Amino acid sequence: MAPALDSALRRGSNECGKKKKRVGPGVTFGGGRIAVDLWKTAGTSARHFFLTHCHTDHTHGLTPSWRHGPIYCSPITARLLKVMFDLDDSLLRPLEVNESHQLADFCVTLLEANHCPGAVMFLFESDSFGTVLCTGDMRHDHRMEKMFATEPAFMRLQKLTIDHIYLDNTYLDEKIAEFPTREEAISE
Ligand SMILES: [Zn+2]
């Protein structure tokens, strides 16, 4: 793993000893109020719903009849959601990428995930539940390394101490020596 994100991840795991791996689709935190890529509402107290990107493993459970609360996502993902699920505009809360947004008693920053169109990571900051990074699916390659060097939101991330990281680790396997580049994947 290249140095910048490796550094951020190591600080998340080593300084606080609280690194968590996601073991199923989606997470809740902040006293259960905040849900990321989680659309099963039974038995939860989630009120703020976030979607990292529109791949079906992250929208599982989301239907055209969704009425449980507004969905926060990138502007591109909001447009895709309208097409895929015919959701009413009143349910969609597109937030600008690489900017911070104050919602209720927490702040969320959307960070380009370098995955599919509209895909983001969510950085949450709160006095009550600390600093939480939800990566969703992301590709850490030379493009993301460049963002750590040039994009203010990424440069700020690098300086933060992260209390919890929810890392989508589908392909995080040290036995996999080679992972195809974006260009190789597209050409297949
Ligand atoms: Zn994906």
C-alpha cells in the first residue's frame, strides 16, 4: 500500500487501537443514528442515511418505496439513484465532493474514492462519536496518492487521528500479489 493512505490507516489502527473491519454490507454508528450503505431499518434507530456509491452490493435493501429518510451521497450518485430507483428528489441530498458539510451535530466530508463514477468515502467528525472514516469501495493507486498531495480535503485527512475506520476489504488479501490496474480491468 502506498504511503499516504497506509499512514492514515495505521494511525487509525495503532494510535487508537480501535480499527474495525466491516463484516457485512453497511454499518451504523453515532448511537445508531448514522447508517452508511445500510438499508435494513428494522431494529435500528438510523435517521441519517449515506450511500458511498451505486453498486448493487451497497444498495442491497434499498427500493423505490424507500421512505425512511433522506439519502446523502455525491451529486453523481444522486442522479444514478433517481434512474435506478425512481426516488423522489425530496429524498435525495447530494453533497459536493471534497467539501465538508455540517449536518445535525456532526460534520461529514465526501472524499473521492477513485472507484466508479460518483463513489466517495465519508469522513465523519463529531464531538460525541469522534472521527470515523467509511471507505466504501476505493482504489488506492497513483491517482489517490496524487489527491493526498494536491487536494485540500485529502491533505487534511492525512493530519487527522481517526478513531474508527470501516474499511471495505473485499480484495484486501495479502495473498493476492497482483491486483489489476484500472486500465487492465477496463480492457478485459
Ligand atoms: Zn463498488
